[in-house]
Amino acid sequence: MNHIQQRIDAVGRERLLHIGRGIEKEGLRVTEDGALAMTPHPAALGSALTHPSITTDFSESQIEIITGVHQSVQGCLDDLSQVHQYVYQVLQANDERLWISSMPCSLPPDETIPLGRYGSSNIGRSKSVYRMGLGHRYGRRMQTISGIHYNWSMPGISSEEYFALIRNFRRQAFVLLYLFGASPVLCPCFVEGRQHQLQPLGDGSGALYLPHATSLRMGRLGYQSDAQASISVSYNHLKGYADSLYGALTQPYPAYEKIGIQNLGGEYNQLGTSLLQIENEFYGTIRPKRTVQRGERPLHALRERGVEYVEVRLMDINPFESMGISAQTMRLLDVFLLHCLLSDSPPDSPAEIAEMKHNQHLTAERGREPGLQLQRNGQPVLLTGWAAEVLQACAPIAAALDAAHGVQDYSQALAAAHQLLANPEQTPSAQVLAAVTGQFQGQFKAFGAAQSQAARAATLAQPWSEALTASYQALAADSVGAQKSLEAADTVPFEEWRQCYMSPEHLVV
């Protein structure tokens, strides 16, 4: 505890006040009854390729909302809320809303889930081809899983320190899965034709679940890849991380070679035949990130300019929060990330990396099970005991953030986490199960539709102005103009552009 206190004191108030955080939130567009909306991305939202705040993720039906970087938690949440307000106003034209759950709504047959479309520019086409590749490799259903990414930075942190943070985060990510996992149940359509260990919830088979699950999204049925298990990625330093990704991005993978880059009709199946088409295909609970310049590969940016921030990727959408996340949860994330940064962080090893994956899956699928044991350094340890140790060590960090901001909010967020640890029935995952079972008679689709409608109503009830409408309309128009400019500027045929962009030389410095 003392060394944490010394290190948080050394950070100083100014750096604590200049922590940067931003959110990327995905959400499926759905109809009133909870089915996937098959309409195109609304034109009034602008270009999904070039709009700074509103884009699409895998599917044309999957909106992604992106905030700016904020030095205040409330400012970040207000930004997220404002963009949502405009999106909901536009979606009203078709009586659509955003699905407020990480596990998807009622889905059509896999091949009819629409891929994101980004226009005729080479970069726009590449984004669609990449998504086609994801569909071939993993199936389109898996890609409709949605979540919240929390981007976090603090001034004066080196790449080496960010990697130390990442190692500790991966060791202790089970704490966040336990506290904030909110996907213990899913629509049976999601696992149609797949082997699984899920149980029917109630007599009507309107939902499948695991009794003590926290986040099926982060378990073996969720956003996972057996093929990627062969990538041996260490987070001990930037060079090792970059080298391992370089191999996955450049070495052909037999199963994907069989798919081919183009089909017999000349249409593109995927961007390449390596284990990863591009860097974003690599899954993980947290990523080191660096802002890229136009046309630059992310791995090149990391190698040349180092880590700029981390992207936390394991947060489920909370169906009981209109934005999918609360200010209190964001504050706990700030405390947790600082704890990961300031704690001792020994190098990882292949054995420990295997333990981390084991612990992640166990917590995702059985996290609320009484007496559940994880593995730590080859020894069994109670999940609740280890989590209590982590939260206890966070106390001086929460106190320092409170002192810097002149509030009690961070200590209150930590106290709420202790409360959830002691009372698993109060966790979001347990509350979701209770609601689906009680209020909605075991019907996940009905639960999701009701919560999505409630989130839309709560968001649209917030104050709004004509000036804001005009501002968002101008942003949309500007983004359409920017997309047209990109399309007009392209002079190279797509195949020539693809080969150049995918060239290994663009991954090195």
C-alpha cells in the first residue's frame, strides 16, 4: 500500500486533472419489436466513413458513437448523451432505436446481416471488404456483438509504462468482468447451429443463459477467435508486441488462403490471407493505441511514435443505463487503470498468459458462482478474495483523485464496487437475469426491446435546441462532402491500392 501511496503522490494533482478519457459505443439499430433494422445507415447522420462522431461498426445496422477526449468524466458522458440525442431524433423517422444490450437482438439469417458500406473510395471499399472477410472468418452473427470501449491516457506516460499498465490490466481484468459484466443471457438465434453449454431460461426458450455468468460476450461464445489463439503476444515491451502482430499480419494462414482474396466472379472475399487482415482484427481486453495519419497503418504509427493511449475493450453495455455506462462506472475505471499503472508489473510469461485467458473465461461464464476459484501463479485463489485485494489497494488512488477534483465521487465509486463484490445479486449481470426471468417471463428479446425503448425515451427527454440540430446537420453535410472529396481524389485502381496498403513495408519504420 505504501508504495502505491508514494507513486500516486509523485504523479501530482496536475497530471491527475489532465487524465483524458473518451468513449466509443456500439449499438444495433432495431425495430420496435427488437428485430435488426435492415435499412441503410440514415443519410441524415452523414457519412459513416468521415463523420467524426457517428459511424458504423461491422454492420450497416450497427451504429458507433464516438466522443471527443475529455478531462472530466461528466463532460465525456454529456458528449456521449448529446450525440445519442441527435441519433435518436434521426432514427425516429423509421421508428427505430438502439439496442441497449451487448448480446444482439433478434437476427436474420447470417448471410443477410448487412455489411457496413462506406462509398466508392479505395479506403471506403477496403472497410467493406475487411468486413466481408470478418464474416467469412468468424460468421456475421459474432460481429453484431456490441460493447463500450473506454479510451484512457495521462500526460507523461511512456510506452514502457503503458505496457506495464496493460500487463496488470490483463491480470486483473476479471474484477471488471465481475463488477460490470451485463450479458449473462442471449437470444437463442445467436447460437443457432453452434455447440454450446447454455441452458434455456424458463419454459418458452425465449432466452439461453448460464446461472452465474457475468459476460457471455467475453466468454467462449462471445467475441473470440480460435485461430487467433495461435498468436503468441507478449505485452512486455512495444517491440515484442509489434513483432508478434507483424507476423500475424504478414504470414499466410491456410484456412484463410482457402477462402481466397477474390471469388470466381472477381468480388472480394477479404483484404488478405494472413491470420489478421489488419491490426483491428486482433481481439483483446485492452489495446495500446496511437492516432494514425491518413493512409497510415496502426502498427507503423505505434512503432514510430509510441503508445498514446490505451483502449479498454471488455465493458458490456449496461441495459439499465440510458447511455450504457454511468459516471460512477467511468470513475471506477479511472481508479482501476491508475492502479494498474502504479502497481509493480513483472513481465508476463506464456504460462501466465494462459492463466489470464482461463481466468477471463471462468469469470465470464461463472463469475458469480459462490466459492469460485481462479488461478494466480499456478495456485488456486478465491475470485472474491483476490478482487477484494485489488479494490483495497485502489483506496489511496481514489482518495487522490477526490482531492484533485474536490469531490468524494471516486471514493464513492470504489465503495460501490466493494458493495457489488459483497452482494453479487446486485451486479448488472444478476439484475439482467432477474429482470428477464421476472418481468419478461424468460424472453430476452422482450427485455431488450423494453430497455431500448426506455433508454431512447430518457435520452430524448433531455433539453435540446435548434442550434444543436443545425450544428449536427452541418457536421453531417461536411462529412458527406469529405467522402466525395476522397472519392474524387482516388486515381489508383482498388487492387493496386489494396496491394500497396497491405504491403509488409508499411508495417515497419
